[in-house]
Amino acid sequence: GRGSCFGCKPAPTIKVATNSPMFHRMRDDMDINAGVILEGRSVEEVGTEIFEMIVATASGQQTLSEQQGIGDEEFCPWTSGPIF
């Protein structure tokens, strides 16, 4: 992914960075750094971290986007046409 700032209040958005440079560049908005797989962590470890974040979010813990108030005006159940 390109690391866009997106949040959605009706449906919390868990942001998973696909690489560590993007995670560090967007640290305030990325919930999980999957780039650590290339640095030696196992897919299973990162998968567990993602699963635990899903459970925590479903239990009421706010995502980083929610903590920053991102998503108040961004809800779109579907998009017609390209997104740039």
C-alpha cells in the first residue's frame, strides 16, 4: 500500500504497513508494521499481532486513526470511479 491517511468511524480501519520505512514515516497513523517480516519476524507472529488487534478493536479499543479523529467525514460505503 501507499500509506494513505484514511479512517472510517462507522467501521474502524486497522492500518497495516506493508514495509518498515512507510510504518516509520506514518507512525502516528499505522497500527501494525508488517514490514518486520522482512527483518526476521515470522508471518505467524505478525498474523497473531493482527488478530489480536482485530479482537481489541472489536472490543472497543480505538485504532490510531480513530484516536486522531480521522474518519469523521470520510465514510463512503462504495466508490464509483477511480480513487487517486
